[in-house]
Amino acid sequence: ESFVIPCSCAPHLVMLSPVAYGIALTATSGGFQTLLLALSRVLEKLQLPYYRLSCAASVLTILGTLLWLRANNIAFPRAHLKWVVLRGLFSLGQTPAYLAIRVGAPVGDVAALTSINIAVASLLGRLLLGERFTVVQAVALGCSVGGAILVCRPTFLFQPQGDQVPLLGYSLALFAGFSRACVYLVVRKAPEVHSSWFTFAAMACTMAAWGGFAQAGIMHDYTLDVIVDDPAAALAWAAALAFLLYGATAALSTGSQFCPAGLSATVSTGSAMVSGYALQAGLFGATPSPVTAAGAGLMCVGMAVSALGARGPGPVPAAGGDAG
């Protein structure tokens, strides 16, 4: 089954199946997420308050989302309150990914380690949602997990003794991956909820947590005094953060409603991994090793196999979940 989706970059309409629409959105979310990871490192080097600026950006996106929901008369889904709340809480699991970058884990490695969400989402999607787990999906899962192992090169397999491995950063990235898998499951459990309410919940929880952690000193952040002398630059950074935060959150919330949990995890993670290593090489000058490149390629194969093997949309959101 296909349906017409407006394409803002062209004067005509494009015909996409629900699954293809979901794949496009989850892939976009993965790329945006990697851009946020990279931007956190850029702001760290510039000694700018990343978390406080992100809170300001979150306020802008929350207000915009609420105004849009009110203008379109989309009521709060009281019957599905628990799923909206859980979407917000599990979104906090992405915070460890940012912390992993801050403690020295490479951007590409963080993006790859969060790929544990592929296995978790596929397994729990089968157990809790009754989603199919086909031979094609098993092949895709094997390629993705195998690629992640090559990318991360765990000590007992690849690292010679004496080399330092950022264990704390890697552990934080793995936890972030598990939390991401739970996001896919929660969104799939409530297809009747408009995706903008999921986006609102995620942004609200992120704003509260990051602001509180930064203020309490749990997460190191620079003070706002650094940007007092240049408010125009601060506004520009906040606008960039608002665009990426909203784009990543809304695309994930919407795309995950149209795809099985395992498929969403595979596409989003593959996109984040590829864009992560592209940025790592282009922006930070760190060229992946041949083994890492092979792992990245294997994960790309897994993403492609999973996407091509998709057979059905599953439950399509009744609210017409819109990324905007």
C-alpha cells in the first residue's frame, strides 16, 4: 500500500509506501544525531556551554511544537499518557552518548557502539510487539552486529596489550544504544498518538535533565558568561542546535511509527555510523583504519538488506504522524 506524501523540495508529490517513508525519516534522524555529537565537540573546543545552549534551543522547539499542536487542534492523548512519558524518559538515554564524546570516545565509535539497539530492538520487537523476525532480518542483524565489532575492535580480539581503550566512554555509548531501542518499542506501542506529542515529551525531558545536570555540576559545562560579549553568535549556535535537536527527535518519533522496531534501529544506526565516520574523517581529520572501514561497510550492507527485505508497514499511525 502506498500513500502520497508532500515533498517540499519539489513542486510535485511523491508516492511512497509507509515503510519507505519511515526508512527515510529514521535515516535522517541518524544523520542529525551524529551532527549533534560532532557539534558538542566543536562547542567544547570553543569553550561554549553546550548543555545550556541546548536547553535554550529546547525551549524554542517545545514552544513551537505546542503552538503547532494547538493550531491544528491535536489534543493530548490522555489514554496513552504512559507511552508519551516513557518516550520522554527513554530519550534521556541518549545523554550518555554525548558524555561518551566528552570523555574521549571517538564520534564514529560512539555511533557504532550504540548499534546494540539493533539487536535489542529486533529481539524485543519480536517478544513484546509480535513483529516478524525473518531470515532476511537475521542476516541484516548479523551484518550490523559483526560490523560494529570490527568498528569497535574490542580489546580481547583486536587491541594489543598496553593500548588504552576509553572503557567509560564505550560503556556509556552501549547504554545509550539500549535506551534508543526502548524508544522504538514505546513509539510502536502507541501508533494512535501523534508523533509531535512524542517529540514534545522527548524535548521536555531533555531540557529538564540537561539544565539540571549542568546547573548541579553533574555534567561539566561552561558558563554563559563566555557568550555575553557576543549574543549574536550565541543565538546562531542556539538556532543550529534547535534545528538539529528538533530534526533528530521528530524524524525518529515519526519514522519509528511506520517501521518495525528492528528495521528502525538498523536504518537509524547505519545512518548514524556512516555519517559519524564521514564527519570524523572530514571534520576532525581522523581517517578510519582498513578494519574500521570494513566494519562500516558491513553495517551498510546490513542496513541495505534490512531495508530491501521489508515487507509490510505494520500499524500505520492513525494520527498521520507528521515530522513537522
